[in-house]
Amino acid sequence: MAEIDITRIAGNIGAMNALNSLQGINKQLATYQTRLATGKRINSAADDPAGLSIATKLQSRSEGLKVALGNIGDAKNLLAVAESGLSRINDILLQMRNKALQGASDTMGSAERDIIKTQLTAFAAQIDDLVDQTKWNDTKLLDSTTDFRFQTGADSSDAITFTAISGIKAADLEVEPSGITTGSATAAEFTTYLGKVESAMTTINTKMSNLGSLIGRLSFKEDQVAAAQINVEAAYNRIMNANMAEEQVNASKYLILQQTATAMLAQANTAPQFLLSLFR
């Protein structure tokens, strides 16, 4: 700060020093007032270039994790639809097994066995209907040849693959009662058919187990991503957003300094007037 010489009135150094201080105070006050108005510590790249760079990356990752959470929720819903379809097929197979057990007993005559075969045919058709109608966004879930890819993280490589379910139509499971002779069915035919139904139930149960394991994995992934998103958001908040209590304290301090600097500038402007007494 320049030395003040009040005897030289052509240049009021004291007033210039006071004005320079006032300008610096006004600049600082404007910064704190802007932070209080926006709630952000960094309002332009000039405020903190490095901090802004880090905060931008953190914000991008946080938003990506939010999207990933939504993807995981959608994936779990998709798998729940598939699981529901498999569960209904398993229920039908259970009924088919019970009917096969009835037909395998010689207490049933040819007429009763024909009725049972008719029921089994209807059950097999219902299995095919379930396979065709179990869809997600117009995509079949139980008769697909393409695996499903679930984006479960903010990075492009962070994904989980759901192996397509196929081969569970009645013909694929071999539960169509074509091997049962109409009008002269025997207990042996129903016994053979019973073994096919039990094999089909094992196949469906295996697929349901795999599906359940994947749903469980997604649940753990959901917890992991949720925790990561909170931590990233906290880091972004610490860098980017203002501490309102601290900013208010600083703003109050500079408001007072603004008033005192203004008063000192006024005094500095009038200081050279005492020299007039030398000319009286």
C-alpha cells in the first residue's frame, strides 16, 4: 500500500488506498452474496478450476448411478415376470403329474383315461400359451434366443447378462400326451408319460432356481449402487455446494467492512482540506 502524504493535494493517495480496499471488499462481498443466492460454492470456472473439474466428473457419475438404479429395478421386474410365468408352468405340470398318476392306476378304465388325456392335451396347450404370453415390452421372456443385457453400473462394462430362457414349450418338454393311445390307453403308457412330466418339472425348477439366483444378485447390486451413489453425491456436495452458515458469516463481515471502508474513503477525500488553514 502506498505511503500517504496529505501535503500533496494533486494526488490523494489516502483516498486511492481507501478506494482500492473498498473495491476489494465489494468484490469479496459479491462472491459471498452470489454463493448465498445460488447455494453453490463454485459459480464459475474461475472460482475453483480444479474443483469444478472434479465436481463435474462426480456429478456425471452420480447421475449415471441413478440411471443404473432404475435399470436394476426394471431388470428385477422383468425377471419377476419371467419367474411368474415359470411358476405357472410348474403349477400346470404338477396338475399333469397328478392326472398321469391317476391314469397309471388300473382303477381307471379306457373312457376315464381318454378324459384324462383330453385334460392333459388342454394343459399342454396352456403351457404353450403361457410361453407365448409371458412378455416384457413385447419381447418374449420364455421363448427367446437372445440373451438380455442389464446395465447395472455407471461404467459401460458394468453389466449383467441374463441367459435367454427357451425350450420350455410342451413339445420341447415332451409333455404332450401323444404317446397315450386314445381308446385303449394302458397304465404303462401313463407311467412312461409320468416320467416325462417329472423330467419337465426338474427342468422348470432348475430354470426357476437360476432365475432366483440372478434376482438375488441384482438385489445385492442394487444395495451396492445405492450406497455408491450416496457417497459420490456427498463428495460432489462437499466440493460444489456452499456452506451456507460459513458464507453468511463471511457476508456479514464484509458488509461491515464495506461500511467502514466507505466511511474511511469519505474521510480520506476531506483530509487535504486542513491545508487551507495555512493560507489564512
